[in-house]
Amino acid sequence: MNCYEANPLLNPYVDGELDLVTAVRVEEHIAGCAGCGREYRDLQDLRRQIADAELGYVPKPGLARRVAAARRRARPGFQTWWRRPEPWLAAAAGVLILLFFPARLLQTGFVETHEVLDNHLRSLMASHLVDVPSTDQHTVKPWFQGRLSFSPDVPDLSKEGFVLAGGRLERLRSTPSAAIVYKRRDHVINLFVASSNEKDSPPRPQKSAGYNLVVWAKGGLSYWAVSDLNAGELMHFAELARGH
């Protein structure tokens, strides 16, 4: 792959939008091309600056309701909601979902599981793994201060064979979150941490696309540990991290 081919792919590569084969080709080109490597790092810096800027817009209460009402009134043949069958059908569908949808998925968040797995896979490509590389918890933990609305714990688990590799910023539930990275032999463990209203809960194992995940909640934060490490060792890691 030459620069002419690689340059248009840098943005989708940074955003994790490329298929695996194309991403590997771009990664190999970046590793050997000083110009494209510099542009790639600039894009990474821009991505972090945007994430730190907290640009999310919070509309005033009732705005969405007023816009929706205005759109309904503008439609031909507008009827008040109680005269139409759609709301009642939607309500019935909602009841059926609550009755039959697995409670475990409702508790752990099906969409969030896929989101953290995507973030884990993206972090394994090129130099996406850490923003602050360090094996020292006293370096990684302060790095998150001012970048997040909470202060994640960064436990030192090296004596148990889980070596801290660093940390980086991520986005979960459309808000800035933490990813604390550990290594166990040749395996990478991403520990994602996000603010949450969930009640404290013990570690619960999951599996998705051949990867193991452990999910729990503690102290107003949600945790997801993700790795290709075997399920038993990942659960041991989760129990150590939660009990720290």
C-alpha cells in the first residue's frame, strides 16, 4: 500500500471503521511511512482533544416533546393520540419485551457489551492501546483527573500476575470513560470504567464473538473487563479488581 492509497483511509482507520484486512494493511503502511505516521498521530491527538472538549449539547427540558408535537400537528389527517391504535400497540409491545426479554441482558446492557467489545478490538490495532503508558498506578490514576467526571481506581495487581500497562480515554454511553489496560502473559485485558446509576453487583461472566467479558458495578461506577484470556483467569482478575 502506498501513501496515495493509505491517506484517504487514515480517518476511518482512527475511527475503527475499516475491515480487519484493510486495517492491517494501513497499520503496516503507517509503521513504515514517516509522513503518514505523523498524520495518523495528529488525527489521534485531534480525536482526544474533541473527547476532552465535552461538546455534547443538552437541550432544554421539553424541547424534544414540543418538536415532536409540532411535527405531529403538521401531518395530514392529524389525530389525538388516544384515537390512534399505534400508542396502544407500542405499549403492548413494551409489555411483551419486559416479560420475555432476558433480565440479564437488561441488567448488563446488551448494547454496552457490544460497545466495549468494539472498543477492545479497536485498541489492539496499531498504537490505540494506551494514551498514558505506565506500569505505575500513581502515574495512571492522576492522568485521568480533569479528563473525567469521576476518578477510577487503578489497582496494582502485579503480584497476582496482572501487570498494569497504562490507560486511555474511551467513550461509553456517549460519555467520556476510562480504559485501564493490563497484561497477563501475551493477553491484553481492557478494564472499562464508566459512571453509572446501577446498584452494586458482583462480577458476572459473559462471552461475545469468542472473547470473555466480566461485568460488575460498584460505588456508582460500571466495570467491564474484556480479553481473550480464559474465562477463569479473567474472573479472577475481576474479583481482584473489584475487591481492591
